[in-house]
Amino acid sequence: MNNAIYISLAVVLVLATLPLVLELLIVTSALFLPRRKPRGLQTQHIGRLTVIVPAHNEELLIARCVTSLRASANDTARILVIAHNCSDNTAIAAQTAGAEVLVFADPSASGKGHALRMGFAAAMNEGADAVVIVDADSTVSANFIPMVREALGEGSDVVQCRYEMKSVTDKGNSGLASLAFRGFTFIRPLGRDRLGLSAGILGNGFAISARTLREVPYEAFSVVEDLEYHLHLLLAKRRVRFIEDAVVSAELPVSRSGEVSQRSRWEGGRIRVAKMWALPLLKQILRGRFSLIEPLLDLAGLPLAFGVSALIAVSLIPLPAVRIYGLLSLAIVFAHVLLAAWAGPHFFRTLRLLALSPFYILWKFRLVPKLLRASQAEAAWIRTSR
């Protein structure tokens, strides 16, 4: 009787954790492959480049963002801020900093995707050869615009730059969140790129050629519109290239309420998209499109904190084969986390933070009701409290 219970529990936990384990194994081991050079791409002229900055009530940070972009662009790109349903002075602050501003006031068009569609239409009407998307709370490295222009000129359809989310407090939760974010936004895209797969879109610091935007219109309006659009690109057989040397940076929310709101939206939104897209991806794989296996694993994988908890439970089940799976899987997760720590600043300080991971995992479990509610919600632009 007990053995049957253990076997049933093992089957459930292994099936739940396997997508995450395979995803981390694939992308983490791929980091040891050499950097790929673009091949077989049709070069394209990138003359007019428009940087679109969607902004909702960002009067405190928009000037810093625009200043950073202007320094990187050096007058080689148009900077267009979409002041979307703002009730503050975002538009004035952006204009004062040197950006063009398009005020978009439509309460029925809630969500970042609507602001992006407005910005894309404005850019294409002015004859843009490519568009770049940068969030209003971000700054970019000095080489950001030149490297994006170069990669697109070499023929890339879409490019995603390295996205760093920095912790500005000494709180253990923030440090661990920053580490997990680096694994998601640097280790995974880099591994995919080394394998020749599509790196993915992270919602900030990405660029799309006008040619691609015409062929695959940006019809994505969920809470995680970046993930949704990337899936449209995959079905259209377009690949996102990763630029690891150009960086867009933002800061994690300082307040607990801001952190809870941000996490709930992101992870709840992923759950919703996974429910909508898992079956279409599986159908394409069964028709022979095996390059979609990795995106399906990524979509079906548990969030890291939940996956680690489930794997610990697996390793405690008194069945030898199951325990071996659990322990090997935990080793894969640890290697992934170790490389994410190595890729960021303060390696040893970051490793010490891992001692606090049980508390972080418990905190994540407290978010489950909010995640489930967010997975049912329609897209809404909720500014993260900072």
C-alpha cells in the first residue's frame, strides 16, 4: 500500500518537475559551446531606428531613461515615449529630457501591448527600418544602440539584449530574486543562442526589424505580451538573436508590495499563456518542428522556487531510482544557479545569500493565491510601486 502511494507521488512530482529539469540541463550545458556567428542571413539596411519607450506614470524615472538612450544613440535614433493613460507629468518630463512624446489616453486599451502597438504604428508611418523597445524605468549601456543596429544590419529578425534586474537593498529576498532573474534573463537566452535556438523576448531591451514587424504584426496584449509575441514569432519560423554585450538595466522594487505585485503579474501571466499555447506547440512538434521542444519545456516548467521544492520532495521518496532523479536534478539546478551567480557581481556574497533560500521559497509559496488570480486576469497596466 505504502509503495503504491510512493510510486503515485513520484509519478506526479517527476512529471511536474521534468520540463524545468530538462530546460535547465539544455540551456546551462549549452553555455560551454562556442559563440555562434550569424550565418545565412540576408543583410538589411538599418537607417531609421526608433526607440519606443512605453510609459505609464513614470515621471520619476523617465528622464533618466531618455538621457541614457540619447547618450547611447548619439543622435542616430529617434526616441519616442508613449505616455499611456498617465495621470502624472510623464509626458512633460520625457519631453524636457529630449524625447518625442506621443500621448495615448484610452482607458479601454489597458496594458503595455496597446502602447507598443501605438508606438509601432507611429514608427512605421515615419519609415522606421527597425524599432527598439526599452522600459521607462531602465537605463542602457553606452554600446546598446550601436550593437542593436549592427545585429539587425547583419540580418537578424529580432534581437534581445542582456537584461539585468539589480537589487538596490540588502534584503535577502531581493538578492535572491535578482539571482533568479539573471538565470532567467541571461543564462537561459545565452544557452539558447549558443544552440542556434530563438533566445526569447524579455519585454525590455529588444528590437524588431520593420520587415519582421510587417510579416508578424505585434498582436500581443496579455500581461506577458513579450512571451506571447515570441510564441507568434516561433510559429512564423523567426529567431530571436541574443546580444550578451549590450545591457539594459532596471531595479527590483524596493517595497514588499511592489515586489509581490510584479511577481504575481509575471508568473501569473506565464501560467495563463502556458494554458493557451502548450497544446498548439505540442501539435507543431508532432508535425516535425522539433526546434519547438525547448520553448515548450520553458513554457511548461515550474517557477524555480517551486521546482526546487518539488525536487527536494522527490529526493525524499524512499524509491532508489526516484531519489537518484531528484538528486541529479537538484545538481542541475545548483549548476544553473552557480553560473547565474558567476555571471553577476559579488559572486561570493551572492552564494552566501543561498542560505536564505528556504525563506525565499516560503515567501514564494505565500504568493500562490495571487499568482492564480493573476493567471485569470485580463491584461492591465499596473505600475510597480518603487
